[in-house]
Amino acid sequence: MRAIAVGMLTFFSLFLTAAGAQSAERWAELPAFPAMPAPKTSGMADVNDIQMYYAEYGEGDPILFIHGGLGNTGVWGHQIAEFARDHLVIVADSRGHGRSTRSQQPFGYDLMTSDYVALLDYLKIDKVTLVGWSDGGIIGIDMAMRYPEKLTRVIAQAANVTTDGVKPDVLSNKTFNDYITVAGEQYRKLSPTPNEYKAFVDQISRMWKTQPNWTATELGKIMLPVTLAIGDHDEAVKLDHTEMMAKEIPGAKLVILKDASHFAMLQDPAGYNAMIRDAMTGR
């Protein structure tokens, strides 16, 4: 009986250890958005046909962080705390996101990119390192093609350049759905139109159905330093698509973020920040 009891205890111990390890996988969790530091300056900029929320932190060579679809500047709290120590950090809520307004003009990456170019002009900033996540990374690639004079380099995480770069089952993923829920909660807290989240999602979803759709020839014209990062457990973007991007963009560097998903900046802030520092020093 004692041997059976010991065996059962060993079994349950191994089971609980395995279950604990499984639940502790950081790539399967969506951490809370971190607290945001107090900005040096913030406000609403008249940009194209909208008002765009922005905030600035720190001093030094400028870095522009651009969040992903449905999100807002709050995803960058860990990065702001790190890079504002030795850089001017600029963040903004993209058109229709967070505190920024939207118009009836259809969403498009070219339009959203022009919003950020206009914001840099508004802030009298000539050139930036651009760090973009998801839609923000797509905007970074778009800017590299159309406004290279505005950029020192692009660091794009979880971006795609054609619609077939997105995994077809992304909306069945729990972590990604948790993000959609949190994004809706934040929209209702921040947006000047807090009761229009569904209308906003419907509007931007029309863009996602057909954009981006860039060719290898277009990507091949990028002459800026580009780093393409993707989590090894990304729920939304295909790894082989990111590998293709790295081949088509001249000199692009591919970085695989270990034990991280689409939300790597929240799941592994230290590793994410080190990836950015490495890219900025050419490593």
C-alpha cells in the first residue's frame, strides 16, 4: 500500500509540475498593459482630417513607437521607461485608436502612414528610428518605401506585407481574443467616441481584408536598415512570411523572439528592449 501511495504522490507531483509549467508559458498569456510614465509633453495634433493624440518622453535621438491594430500607446509602457533614459521617445494613438479621432475616410496603410509623417512635421522632428508592432510595423515598412527621408531605420515586429501572411485561425486563439477584449475596454475608456467600438472595428476590418498587398519589387526598393522581429509563438503572423520579407528587403535582419507571441513587448520587455538596442547598434 505504501508503494502504491508513493507512486500516486509521484504521479500527481509530476502532473501538477507539468500543469504549472504549461500555465506559466509566457507566450500563452496576455500581461496587463504597464503603467505609463508622465510625459514631458502631450496633446492633440491636427493631422490630415483627424486629431491625433501624441506624447513625448526623454531627450536624445528620437524613436517613434507605433502600436498595432485596435491598440493604443499603452502597450509601450515598458519601452518608454527604458528608452526615455537616453532618447526622445514619441508615441501616438493611430487614427481612430485610443484618444485619436477618425473620419469617414476609409482606413488604409498609406493614409495612416501619412498621418505619422504629418505628426513628425507637426513636432518638427526630421528623422526617427521607427519601432512598429503589427499594424505599426506595416506602417514602418510603408514609410520606408514612401518617405525614407523620415527614417534612420525600421524595426518591425509581427508585420505582414500581404494579407496571406496572416494565419487563418488567428481569431480562434485565446490570447489574441483576450487582446481584442482588452482593446475594447481601453477604447471605451479613452476614445472620444466610446460607444462606437464596433463601428471602428468594422471600418478598419475593411482595410485588413485587402491590405497590405506589396510586391517583391516594391520591397526590394527599401534601402534603409530594417530589422524584422517575430515571436516564435506568434498567433497572427506566419513565420515563413516573415522569413520571405527578410529575403525580399535588401539587407534586412530577421530576429526570432524566444518564448514570445504577437505580444512580445508585454511578455518579455527585457528581451524586446535588448532586441531594439541591438538593432540600433547594427548587431
